[in-house]
Amino acid sequence: MRVAHADLQRLETEKTRLEKSIPTVMVMEEMEKPRDTFVLGRGDYRNHLEKVTPALPAWLPPLPNGAPLNRFGLAQWLVSPSHPLTARVAVNRYWQMYFGTGLVKTTEDFGSQGEAPSHLELLDWLATEFVRTGWDIRAMQRLIVTSAA
């Protein structure tokens, strides 16, 4: 009986030590009833203008079907095949890491305000390959460095 009790004590001590060695991460949850959000006049928190609700601007691709109107829905939208910008930005940055300049030179300003891509078809193809392969970073890196660029 004493041997079993000693083993139990030892295992409980080991369990406690193991649990303390595992890092913890704060997890955020959505509020059951979201607080009201307003456009702020001149950025003043006391000057509420019109009330706003979660949504994307109409000129952007829509959220995927069934995506919730929260951070998770936004994450789904960012990696959706109908939203090519995320893949293009990532591929352009990988290209820049290897060749010094991205296919779009202004990597910090990727969009309507930045420069046009030097090779639009290549950028589009690399982005679609990146999405098609399941966002496989290693495969994309291999594809870029073994290309004839």
C-alpha cells in the first residue's frame, strides 16, 4: 500500500511539474451581445456619429458563404480563393527575400497606391499556386528558388 501511495505522490508531482512547463495563451471570445460601435467625429470618443455594424466594404470581395461576422470570419475571408490579395502579398515578399526586389517593388504599399507588378501573370500564377497547394510555404519557396527567373 505504501509503495502505491508513494508512486501516486511521485506521479502527481510529475504531473504538476509538466503542467507548469506548458506555456499558456490567452484566448479571446466574442461577446454574447457586442457593444455598439460608432464612427467617431474627428476621432473624439465622446462624439459618436452613425452606428456601424460588422461588414466588409462593398467594393471588396464578399465573405465566404456561412462565414461569421467576427475575427474568424475575417480570417476565413483573408485566405479565401476569391480574395487573392493575401496570397499575392505573401508570394511577393518571398520573391523579394530571394531577389532583393519583389514583383511589385513597393512591398510596403501593395495595392492601388503602389507600383504595378513588373510581371503580373507570374505574380498571379504564383499566388494561385500558393492557394492551390494549401498555402504550403516550403513548396512555394522551392518553386521560386528552382525557377528560371
